[in-house]
Amino acid sequence: MSAAGADAVGGRKVDGWRWAGRIFILLLSIFAVLPMVWMVLTSIKTQFAALQYPPEWWPKNPTLDQYTTLLNPTSDVGREFLGYLWNSIWVCTVTTILGVVVAVPAAYAFSRFRFPGRAWMFYAVLLRNMFPAVVFLMPLFILMRYLHLVNTGWSLVLTYLTFGLPLSIWLLKGFYDNIPPQLEQAARIDGATRFKAFILIVMPLSSPGIIATAIYSFIISWNEYVYAVTFLNDQDKLTLPVGLQRFFTEYTTNWPGLMAASFIMSVPVVVMFLILQKYFVRALTEGAVKH
Amino acid sequence: MAEVLLRDVVKTYGPFRAVDNVSLKIEDGEFVALVGPSGCGKTTTLNLVAGLIPISGGDIYIGDRLVNDLDPKDRDIAMVFQNYALYPNKTVAKNLAFPLQMRKLPREEIERKVAEAAKVLDITHLLERKPRELSGGQQQRVALGRALVRDPRAFLMDEPLSNLDAKLRVQMRSELKRFHQDLEATVIYVTHDQLEAVTMADKMAVMSGGVLQQYDAPAEVFARPRNMFVASFVGSPAMSLVPLEAAGSGDGVRLVSGDGWSLELSPENARKAKRASSPSVVLGARHSTLRVHKSAVPGAVPGKVYIVEPTGDITFAQIYLGKSIVVVSLEPHVAIAPDEPVWVEFDQTRIHLFDGATQQALTLD
């Protein structure tokens, strides 16, 4: 009897915690999702409705005007916005491609080869990420001036690589560590060179990791603001985060326009993440546990 | 197929000698097992033959070619790995075809050879599956198929059976042996399981601490172990080893135990014992050569039963002779109980004597 009673109490306790957990997660989700919902709702309101008080919770006359203006290359606003969008895509794509091209062989080398200085080099790549970005703002700016890269997209590509690459290498190394070296050995015995074994056997197996790493480096570049605002001056070179900031100051009254621009900026990130989250989660957890 | 020759092969990692001056000659068509406990250098030796790690010293020949500096792909060997190392993203058919594609064989020939190998191994119905959809035994067959699909000069096998369950292991053991006989293949087979080595190999190379301890036919290794390590490693249960002191009395020699009993050696064994570098002599005896009596018998030494382990057709008993344990085998109907006092009789024609200082076998030649 007493044992059963204790069990029941124990059971209720566990249930209590479980509910507390659920409520916590629910609150957290609301906290995370609500601003985005509000962003989307505001972007389809008329300008007048967006400024109403008390707010119009659900748009009475939804309109896509802001989107058509922003994406219309013949209007001034549209030209400006599409310019920012194009700059962002260019910088992030180049960063991502260069990052993957360097990170893949680097991570493979760290995972497979034993060479002098391997351990400290591996930790050294992380050193850059142990400091806040602002610390490197001035040194990197001066460096970019020496390289005559200030006010070009390349200054951002180089800068993003300095913090994107180390994490990409770490992420990918975990992946390679989990691919048994016997597979490459088998391939080499079966008649492949070391390079062919890598291309034909290891690369296909690590493609989820490579995809995840690429998305990851794309997203951090896409969202970066501090360096972009420091290194770029010309309006036609700005990337989206900085461009958006200019929208804020120039068109303060046009809240639906700003929200539409913000929404368009988040679309690539969200879509990529949703499609490829499977790989992403796998990349972050793989290597954590030995199988 | 070809012979494989290792001459004074050395592999060092810093000051550590993983493989220490190993010389082996594996004849064309011979099945040689490299055995030893984990860390003895057997897998390292195999990887040196395969070319997967660079050699530190000595020479390796495959056929009449010196292969020291050749890439694995140019050595014309096939290897079966402990974890099978099947390419997980390829189907069974593509796994089997891979070595042939790497050698740029024409497509029809690849298809024909894959079908042939699949038929031999009875895996034709699995050709379109991915490795993860196969059982352990099936994966093992595919791994074997990938090795034999292209008729290499030698097969290297690194503990290929140790991931299988006990029943399948025994079955695959016979199949491997049969496969070796049918193909007259040169096989170098690494295992830590001395039973696999004894049952399958033409010759076994027993290794310990990177050093080759003995290289002989299994029966020879079993009957005449060269030192105490080989004696205790080969045979199941292991040979019992009892450390004793030799005491001379004229021509005769008695082996005296610190526990108060002694054993008078036969004249032949006495001559062996006299060759020891010190009075310390180790007496070795296999379980089947010992007889157990329930009452005192001349020549038998007193002991006390420790554990009785019935296995069905044989019962093993561990018996304390003073502080040393010996294992004896008994007919299953013999009634024997723990803590029972017994007398153990050694068969002087079948005991082994070792030099207690050098651990080497004491022989007359």
C-alpha cells in the first residue's frame, strides 16, 4: 500500500515537471514566433492600418502592394532594394563556396592525418571565435585598407571567412571522424589513389555535412551587420542588413514596407533551414557520440 | 597468386617498436594466420603488407616484386576488414564492381565477374540491396566477394569473423577454409582467436610485443611451443604452467615446489632440466595429459579441487597444486567436488619444461 502510494506521488511529481516543461516550451515558442507573425501581418497592411491605435490585429484590407513595389526593378525603392539583395547574395555565395572549398580538405586533414603542430593548429583556428567581433573591427578595417578592399564585397568575404571557416572545419571534422578510415583503405586497396578514394567514397558520405556547413556559413554571412556597416560606404555596395537599416531611417513612416523587406530577407534563411534542417541537426549532433 | 616474403620488417612509432624485425615467408597458395593478443603488432604487420602504413625498415616482396614503396592500389592485393568496410552508399553489385571499375575493365566483363562472384558466394539475390539492409553474415560475404572478384596476388584478412555471432563464425570459418582450398589462394589472416588459426591455417605465426615468437604448422606449434608465451597462448584451455626449482641428486633431477611437494623427472626430462640457465624451471602440461586420482599414487602430487566446469562431453577441473593452478580434463561421469583433495599424475613423455629465467623451452636439440 505504502509503496503504491509513494509511486503515485512520484508519478504526479514527474507529471508536474513535464507540464512545467511544456508550458515553458510553449512560452518560448510564442516569444520566438510572435514577432515574425507580426512582421508578416504588418507587411500586408496598408500604411494607415499599420499606425492605428489600438492596433488592427488582423489586417482588414490585406494588400501585397509593398512586395510589388520592393520587387519592381523600375521603381526607385525597388531598384535600391534589389541592389542590396543582389549584393547580399553575391557576398554570401562567394563566402560559402570559398569556405567549403577550404574547409573540406582542411577538416579531412585534421581528421585523418597526424602531423606536427596538428593539435595547436586545430585550436588556433578557434582562437578567432573566442573574441567578440568588435575586437577585430579596427584591425581588420586597417588590414582591408592596406589590401585596398575597403568598400568592396571582397572585404566582407574575407572577414566572414575568418569566423565562418573555423566553425565549418570543426563541424566537418566531426563528420569525417565518423567515417571509418577502413572505407578509404578498402578503396585504396581496390585500386583508387588516396585522392580518388576521397572523391569517390568519402565525399558522397560526407555530403550531408558539407551541405549543413554550407548553409551554416551562408546564414551567418547573410545576417552579419557590424562588419558590413563598417567596411561599406557606397549605397550601391551595401548588403541587405545594412540596407534595411537605411530603409528604417529613410522611410520611418512606411512600416509595412519595412516589414515586407524584412520578410523577404528572412525567406532564404528560413526556407534553407526548413528544407535542410535534417542535415543540419545531424551535422551538429554527429561526432558528439561514438557509435 | 603469389608468395609473400617479409624480411626483417620493422615499424616504429617514435621509440615504440610496433613490429620488430619480423621475417616470414608465405608460400604461394598457403594460408598463414598471424595470431597474438591485441596490441601484438599483427594488424600492423598486415597493414604494412597492404601498404596502408609506411614501413620503417626491412623489405616486403609480393611475388618477385619489392613493394616497400608501392601504393596499395599497385600491390595487387585484396583485403577483408573486420568491420567489412563496405561502401555504405553503394549497392552490393556496385560494391563488388568497384575494384573492377578502378582497373578500368570493360563493362560487360565487370558484369560477368560480379555475377560470377555473387553466384559463388550465394548472394545473387542481394545484389540490388544496400549494405545496411544486410545481416552481419551477408555483409561478410559481400566483403569476401569484393576481395575475390578480381583475382589478386594475395588475400589479406583482418579478423574478418570477429564481428559475427558464435554460430555464424563457425560456419563462415569452414566456408573460408573451403574457399581457400578451392582457389588455392595465398591468404594472410590476422586473428586473436587461436582456435581460428589452428583450424584454418597451414601455418601460424604467433606474435607478441611486435616480435614473431614462432612460425610453424599449427600441430607443431601445439606440440612443441618454443617458449612460455606460445605455450600459454595456443590451446584451449591454455597449458598449465607451474614454476618449480630443480634440485640435482646424482644423474636424477627433482623439481621441488615451494609448497612442499616434488616430482622426480624421467632421465630424458632430467637432461633437459639440466640445460636451464638457473635452477628455476617451469613445468608445463596440457589438460589432456594429466590424470587425477582420488587417493595417493606413487609419482602423483597432492592438490585440492578449486572449480569444476562441465562442458557436456568433457569436464574441466581447476586444481590447486600449492599456489599454482593446473587445469585437467575429466570424463563427464567422474564425480569430483570443489575442495576435494586429489592427486595429480604428470605424463613425463608429454610434459614441457621451460627455463624460468629466459622463458624459452628446454629441449635436447
